[in-house]
Amino acid sequence: MQLGIIGLPQSGKTTIFNALTRSTAKVGDYSAGTAVHIGTVSVPDPRLDALTRMYNPRKKVPAQVTYVDVGGMAKGVSTSGGLGAEFLTQLHKVDAIILVLRGFDSAAGPAEPAGDYRDIFTELVLSDMAMIEKRIERVKTDLRKVKRPELEKELHVLEKCQQQLEAERPVRTMGLHSDESKLLRSFQLLTEKPLMLVLNHAESADCKPRAAELEKLTGGEPFALCGPIEMDIAQMADDEAKSFLEELKIDEPALNRMIRESYRLLGRICFFTVGEDECRAWTISDGTKAQQAAGTIHSDLERGFIRAETVHYDHLMAAGSFAKAREQGHVRLEGKEYLVRDGDVINVKFNV
Ligand SMILES: Nc1nc2c(ncn2[C@@H]2O[C@H](COP(=O)(O)OP(=O)(O)OP(=O)(O)O)[C@@H](O)[C@H]2O)c(=O)[nH]1
Ligand SMILES: [Mg+2]
């Protein structure tokens, strides 16, 4: 699962990437603008921490997400004739997009996050439009030769997308049915990908007015943070970071929230397996059935699936132990069709 970090040059992408992934890629370096940085991080989850305290396992394995600092978005992107090919190749591959907007004044000029958002959004729309138009032409040519119902259906969906994009709206908000989205899957449309806005503001400034303006424009609240502070915290030793946060009266770094938020953005949930050996969070899509979920652990568990002994995290914690939860009737034996819920603690019973 990959999230691509994009934004105008010198908006703070690499700073935020470093903070998220505790990396030390060079910041403030235009020449490095084309370099792609990739880093994988554990998703902080207090539930997994609590389970680990309960089971005291040898190993704790959190869920993971990968961030890609895509770089390479051309300078003056809206006027320079579109997004670069290399940039697009990278971006089409990611599952969701994090758009960093400069909220601090710099040599490039005063902060104008709303204007920057409009420019970048327009580029994403244009890129999708070009793809859709090309495909429409192709499908029409084929349809002139043979009338195939599946092509007619595809044409209908493509034309709906085209209208949406012409109205400068993202494909994401069209409410497409899953069979319609399936037809579009191979295009990996940029405006169909989940999007998170990050307002990278200056240390001292009040970011609320700008955040409100962005929210009005996009319908979603941006995630506000100050990149350099987060990068500093990420690079401190744990106890140093802790006292720094205490001094500022902050519970946790904004980045922890941002990592959790980006995990949610991907539409993923997690279930847990517990034991003396390891406590582990497993990532699945919302709507995954128990048997399939067992397959993420091991294909043998999917093949030989009998039942999923399941207790929800909240019930397990309230009871204090698995045995107590069972006494209280919260441990269920679920069949293969059971839809796994976020926070289920599961023990798969299977035949070898
Ligand atoms: N004042 C202030 N400066 C910042 C902030 N975030 C980043 N910077 C500075 O802005 C410059 C660019 O930061 P980078 O993280 O390299 O930006 P980038 O978007 O990766 O830049 P390119 O890869 O060249 O497009 C650096 O000098 C950072 O220290 C911020 O929130 N406030
Ligand atoms: Mg950079």
C-alpha cells in the first residue's frame, strides 16, 4: 500500500516525508527535485500496544504503510504544459495521494495554499481527461466495427467521467458502482485516488483561516502541521521527543495522527492475532470475509478454514482476558462468510 506525496516545488514534501518515515533525505534542494524517496512505516495503534501489554509476546508486528516522495512535479506546474511523464508513471502506481500545500512564506512568494491547490488539481484533472479522451476515441473506433455490449457499457462510463472532469470535479466523488470502477481500474485515474491535503504552515502562524479557506474549496478539512518541527521530533531519541512534547503540552506528534489518517484514507481496516509468540495487526479491505482474511495470514489457513474464533478488541479489553471474555459470551465462532470488523481479535481454526 503506497501513498504518494506530491506538491509544488519547495512546499515541504521531503521535509514531511522525512518526518513520516524518520528518514534523512536532503531537504531544500531543488536539484534533488526529481529523486524519488520511498519509506515504509509502522502504523501507530494504541490497541496493538494494549494487546501487547496483555499478552507480553516475543514480537509485536504493527500494520505498515509506504510513503513515496514522488518529487519531479514541474516548477510552475499549471503553466508549463502539464505533468512530466516520469512523475505520472510514479503517481499512477500509488493507492492514495497526499498533497502538500505551502502555508509558509518563502522565496517563491507569500503562501497561497488555496491557489496552489487549484493549480495542482487542474493538472490532475487534465491528466485524467487526456486519458479518458484517448480511450473514448479508441472505443468508438472499435464500436464502429462491431457492436459489443461491454464496450458500449465502457463508453457510457467513460463519458460520465468526461462530464465530471469537464465540470472540474474529481472522479472520486461520482459515486461509481463497483462494476463501473472496475472498468476504469486499468487507467489508475489520479482524481479517483483518495486524497489527503496537508497544509504545511509556518511555526508561528495561525493556520486556521487558511485551513478554513481550503475546506471551503475542497469540502474536506486539511491536515495542518509544521513540517520542520515534525521532522525534528521524528529525529529525536524517544525520551527526548517525549519531554519535548510534554513541554509543548502535545499528546503525540501530528505525524502519528497523520499516519493513522492516511491508513484510513486507503479504506483499510485491521484485525489482530494475539499470542505469546506475537501480537500482530493485519491489514485488509473493509468488507473482507473471514476466510479471505485468514488467507492474509497464510494460504493454508484460507484453504483449511473451519471457523474464526472472534472477539472484538473492546470486549476483550473490558473483560481483561480471553478466558473472561469467553465466560461473558463475547467470544464467537464465526464462519467463512463473516465480515471481519476493524478491531476484531481472531484465532483461525483450520485443517492442515
Ligand atoms: N518556514 C518553514 N519552512 C519550511 C516548512 N517546511 C519546509 N520548509 C523549508 O522549505 C524548504 C523546502 O523543503 P523541502 O522539504 O525540501 O521541499 P520539497 O517540496 O521537497 O522541495 P522539492 O523536492 O525541491 O520540490 C526547506 O528549506 C525547508 O526547510 C515550514 O513548514 N515552514
Ligand atoms: Mg523534495
